[in-house]
Amino acid sequence: RAGREIQRLASKARSPIYQGVDEAIVGVTTIRAYDKQGYFMAQNERRVSRSLRLDFTQMGCQKWLGFRLKMLGSIVSTVVALLVVLHRYLGPLGRAISGPAAGLALRYAQQLSNAMEGI
């Protein structure tokens, strides 16, 4: 939910940038006539700075979510690997799991981890 809110704010912060550029292009002769170039540059820098802060915040949230999902996938893969190795001692009648079945379980755990990274 926070990611969507930050994305909305970042999109909302870009609108004044476009508006300011359009305003400056349309009124370039008036801006030069009244020697207000510095004022418009300062306004544009303030708008771009605000937009960049929100973009960096959004990127940070995306990286944090990606890290958490990778860690969750690593935990799932680790648990599956441990269960495959310890199945002989934990399984019914002490039978070891076959090689193909172990490979299949590990492959599915890896696919789950990769799928969660793509969210």
C-alpha cells in the first residue's frame, strides 16, 4: 500500500514540472523582458528536486520489497533442501528420497523463489 501511495505522489510531483516547462516556453519573451530567468530556474530546480526525492523513495521501497522476497525464497529453498537431506531420518520407515524426486523438489523451490522475485 505504501508503494502505491509513493508512486501516486511521484506521478503527482511530475505534473508541476511539465506545467513549469510549458509556462516558460510560452512566456519566454515576458520572462526575458522582466529579467526573471533566475526565478524560473529556481522554481524548476525546486520542482525537479521534489520529484527526484519521491523517485528515490520509490526505488528504495522497491529494493526493500525485492530483498524481502529474495530472503523468503531463500528460506523456502533452504527448508526444502534440509527436508530432502533429512528425509531419511524423518520419513516413514527410514527410506531415503530418490534422486529425481529430490531434484524435482529443489527445482520447484527454486522456481517459487524466482517467481516471488518477479512480483
